[in-house]
Amino acid sequence: MKKNLIAMAAGAALLCLVTAGCGSKTAQTTEPAATAATESAAAATTAAAVEEKQTWKDDDSAYLSGITASNYVELPEDYKYQKVEAAKPVDPTDEEVEKRINTVLQSNGTPEEVDRKVKEGDIVNIDYVGKIDGEEFEGGSGNYDLLIGSGSFIEGFEEGLIDAKKGETLDLNLKFPENYPHADVAGKDVVFTVTVNKVSAYNLTDDFVKGLNLTNEFGQAVTDVDSFREYIRSNMIEERESSYAWLVKHQIDNQLLETCTFKQDIPEAMQESYYFQYTNYFTNAASSNYMDLATFMQTQYGASADNYEDIIRDFATQAGQLGVIYQAIADERDLNPTEEEVQTAIGKYIESDTTGMTADSLERYIKEYIRDELMSNRVRDWLYEHCDVTEPSGDSSKEDASTSETAEEAAEADSSDTADTSVTEKDENAETSETADSADSADTADTASTGETAGDGAQNENR
């Protein structure tokens, strides 16, 4: 778990840590009124505590450019030829492309009533009455706008409405799951009498595509259905290639941490620097989830109020070690960025900022982190180009599958500078329940996945 996070923090994600700390580019979120004051106060308290510990900022040894990395770490002789396992990406099928398109439609479009049979992806307005042993039960009846295929209702409910038409009434003989959260109905047979009031669908049209204001990889506007479909396919291919690259680099990072020998601890000032980064990273993540830092660490990492800071420090120490390893490789392979490259990157950072900062006002630690990001990315790319990748066999594929979601997220972060990814980002948000609050879903889609009006009796426990 620790190395997963460290690998994600390397490269592009590092700048996220920086900006969370300086406050110049932190994403703004809308907090519920009941929790905003509490979370803001908690974040301010944590930030103040961290600020007191920033004596490292003027210490040269806090930065990779201020040390001789080879004094701290000994690289293995074969680090250039890392052997890793990863399944090569495959092109998306037509069905997968259409599924992605449907998600984009549901996130950005407006459903229109249609006169045909219900099919997956439709919004169906229904009245339903649920009965157990011939008797209606509390929460088992209502009116609802149901997205077919959303998994909002118990298994068999949505499938049972496919091919129904407006005005049709049908009985669905189903069974509540044994682990259904309401014990009074869990595991019981149920009959839902459902009337279809209206069938609506999202229509993919040239006008819809134009409204998305997309540009393809060649800088051309995406203005019709055919070019949009190709745009989606190209983005999916790029996502899979990025995920593959992330998984390979992730394994390389793990092997470096396992095989490199540290001659001495990294400087204390450097440890404090990385601790500062990670504290801000976790604080920002906690705030986004409307938690204080201690609660977030407990929820995500099983920490306690007594040891969560130690866990953050452990993350930070290992991340610092990986940074020193990168620096040693950069020194040995002449992969350090030039001063001109660093200044160009700093200029782009300032241009993207909205607080009016200048190069003179930018603190040294931010400049150093920008420099470190350039160096780390270059080293990781070099290692990626020189490693030996083989297809996984046997149980190795299980590990790949277990990390695929993390790989997708990290790859998205690593490729955040890719032009016109807004559609695919919305799609990923729509498919990930933990980030549903950041998805720009249509009103009806939101109702289908999170609405309470349908009553607990019919809704799936995973809604």
C-alpha cells in the first residue's frame, strides 16, 4: 500500500503536493454548510502546525539538487534492465466505445422521450408497488426515474423492464439479496408491479457533439458523430497505454526501493520537506472528503489518533528515498534538467496560477520541487525505455487486476497535460462511486443513482 502511494506521488503528482502546500492552485470544492466551518478550521489548524516545522526551507540538504545522491545510496549494477510483468494494452472493442459514449451522453446530455421499447441506457419513469407474501411493505412503493443499467435497484429489476413499452404494467418476481441492509426484507421473495409511464433516451447528434467543444490530437474540432466516436476510441487507447506505462513504472519503483542500498539516512531536512508535502497532500484529500486529517488517515489507512502522523512520516521517508534514487540515476546517466528547462517549467507554473505570483515571489522549495519533477519524470521515462517487460502468467494477472484502478487514476494524473480530456475525465468520474461528487451528471442520472424517492425497498444496497 505504501509503495503504491509513493509511485503515484512521483512524477506529475508531485506538483499536486506542492500546490496543495502553497495554496496557489488547490482545487476549490463546494462544502456542505454543516461541515464547511469544521473542515476549514481543521485544515487551518493542520496547516499552522506544519508551518511551524518549516525550518528546513533554507537548508540546502532539504533538496535533491543540494546533495550528492551517491553519498546516500548505492545503485544495483543491473538497475538499467529492470524485469517487470505487465499485460500489453488492447484496443477497445466497439461495445466498450459505445459504453463510454453512453456515459458521456448521460453526463452531458438531456434525455428526450421516445416511442419504442425500453433498452439499456434509457431513462424510464415508473410507478411501482412491492409486495412480500401478498402484502405491501414500507418503502416498497413509489415513483422513480430509473436509468436502465445503473444498478440502482435490486438484481433483476432493471433487466425485467427491458423491452417494455410506455403504458405497460408488468410483475417482476424477484428476491432481495441475503445481505440487503434492511433485515426485514433481506433474502425474501418479492413481487414488484411496475407501470412504465415514459421512456426517454439520450440521443447522440452532431449538435450534441458540437456543444462539447472538443479538439482532437491534431488540433481539429470534433463536430460530428463519426469524429466524436473516433475521438472517444483514441482517448480510450491513450488511457490504456498510459495505464500500462504507469503499471510498468510502478513496478520499477518498487524494485528500486527493494534493491538499492542506502549508506546512510537521507538528510533530516529532506525528510521534513517530504513530510511537509505529504501532510499537505493528505490534508487536501481529507478536506475534499469533508474529513479532518486524523479521520481521513483512519478511514483510508487504518491509522489511529496516536500514530497517523507517524504513518505520514513513513510515507514521506520512503518517497524521499525514491527521490534520492532518482537523483543518483540522473547524475549517473546525465538526465538532470538544464537551468533553462527548469526556468521554462517555472514560467508555465506561474502562468497557470491565479494569485498573481511572480518568479521573484516564488519560494525556493516550489522551484526545487518543479525541478525535481522534471528530473524524476525523465528518470522514470528512461528506466521505462530500458526495462524488460514480459506478459504476466499464472496468478500474476491477479495482481495486475487488483492495481488496475490505481493505475487508471495515476495514469490520468501523469497525462493531465494531454489536450481535451474533459469527456474521458467525466466518464471516469461517472463510473467511480467514490468520486461521484465531482462528476457532472445529468439530473436524471443523478436521481437514478442516488435518489431517495424510490424507497429503500427496491433500491440496491450498493447505490
